[in-house]
Amino acid sequence: MKILDKLIIKEFLKTYFFVVIMLILVVLVLDFTEKNDKYIQNQVPAWEILQYMGNYGLYLNNLLTPITVFIAVIFITSKMAGRTEIVAILSSGVSFVRMLQPFLFGAAMIGMISFLLNGWVLPVATQKVTEFRMKYLESTAASSEGNHHIKVGPNTYAYISRFYKSGNTGYSFTLEEIKDGQLLSKLHSDRIQWDTAKNVWRLENWKLRELNEVGETYTVGTELDTILSITPADFDLPPNHHETLKLPELSRQIRILEDRGADNVSFYRIERYVRFMSPFAAIILTFIGVIMSSRKTRGGSGFQIAMGFLMAFVYILLFILSRTFAENGSEYPILAVWMPNIIFALTGLILYKTVPR
């Protein structure tokens, strides 16, 4: 059956890439039409627009993978069923599981490519898309958003009223140490600036208040150099920063945030769970797609393709909901992230009972 395996894998991958390219081109044309007025208004160079569309296309490929895999599988399998090829294969003594192997092999190849893209290529593309939108499509300011609250240690919290990126300077800085709901110390300065030569923070016009059992001590000064587990980059992170990190960088950022005791570490952990979970979707959806479209129907493959769209959109909806639940403080975030794959895997096993023998 090696010849048939090669034929199925070739047709599967060819159809998959064709569907991917067509869907991405459609979305990119609609996106360009929507933003064309801003491109003209902001005089965006054509080369940068093309770069943006290429990077955005990579993002769309990752988003549309469940749809494109499902459509490709259903199209190939229903076409084989319509030509009675599946009946001939099963009648020759080949089991349904054996017939599944080339489909699953092709899905595994797609899953591996998806993992490599998610881990190393897509983060770079996402960062460039974000930079392009901030530069040309969204208003930017000389300073970052105000009122920064950052947890810099297990019991230590930093606050900056306003931070300016141009001079790495912040104003109204406060550093508090709180343990068991009790304030132990509070350091305040009118101005804080990052010293690039020493890699330390310089505080100006600072006041330190330390509380103890017998009272408190109060210290003031003009300048003070201090080391914190934060850098100017921590005040200029985009909302989707966890999506712009390559897999090794993401793991390193998780360790840094864990050492700080930061509250937002869960977003980075969930992003890492998602990157390991997503490639398995191609295999699971391929398994279901072959089962759903392996029977010959009088109406042709239109109904199966429509069902493929429906099932793929249901999967994406479940994925979005499960990720939202995980980010909103689910007790078992890894289980919440994997829930779509678990549900569809169980669905596939149930549908397997109905396959032709």
C-alpha cells in the first residue's frame, strides 16, 4: 500500500496548502481594503505594507490551521468515497486503521510545522505586526501608559506614576514591602532613572520609611542607586508580549516572573501550554475528518465540507473559551487549555464506531 500512502499524503498536503493560501489571500485582501485609507493618510511605504501582510499571513496560518486541515481532509476523503475508492481499499482486506495512517502521517507533518512556526517564527511575525500597527495604524505617545504596578519580589511591589521611554525616566516611584498584609517598609522618590552604565536605578529626592515592632525609622536623601529585578523594558511591554517571545525566550521569561512572584506569570505559562497543545489539533481533526467523510453520499461532498467548516469553527470557539477560562484564574489552566483537544478526541472515538468496515 506504499504507492497509495504516497498518493494520499501528496494529495492531502497539496490540498491543505492550497486551502491555506486561498483563505489567507481572501483575508489579506479584506484587511488591505479596510486599512487602505490609513495607508494613504499615513503615507506608508509599499514595502512595509507587503512586509506587514506577509507577517500577518503567518499569524492567519496559525489561526486557520484547524479549518484548513479539516477542509483538506474532508475534501480528499469525500472525493475518494465518491469514486468508491474507499470501498475498494476496505474490500481488499485493508483495515480502516491502516487506511488512516497516511492521513495521520500528513497531519503529523502539519503539526510539526505548526509547532516550529509557533515556537520560533510566529512570535517574530507577531512582534513586527504589533510594531507596524503602533507605528502607522494606532496613535502613539512619548510615554508609556501611566500608573504601573509591578510585583518585583515575593513581598515587594513597585509603582510608577508615569514612565518616559525616551529618557528611561519615571516619576513618583514607590517601592513597598508587604508581608501577611502588614506594611514593612515604603521607599518613595520623586524621580527614578535607569543608569545604562551601571545597570542600576538612580532615585532622586527619596524617602524611606521602615516599620518595626517598637516604632518606625524615617530616612531621606538626595540620590540613591538601587538594584531592582526590573528594567526599562518592563514598562514598555505590549499587551500581547507573551505572544511575541520565541519558545526559549518564553520559558526564560516565565522563570524571571516566577522569581519575582509576579501575578501575570499565568499568561506566559498558558501561552506555553498552547504552543505545545496546538499541533495535536491537526491530528485529532484529521482523525475526525476521515471518519465523517469516508461514506459515499448521493449529494456529493458539499455537505461534508459544510460540516467541516462547522466543526472547525466549533473547535476554534472552544479553544478561545478554554483559553479565556484559563487566563481568568482556572484552578487547572493546563486542563482548560487542553479541553478542546480532549473533547474532540473523545468525539472522534465515538464516531469511530460508525466507520465502514
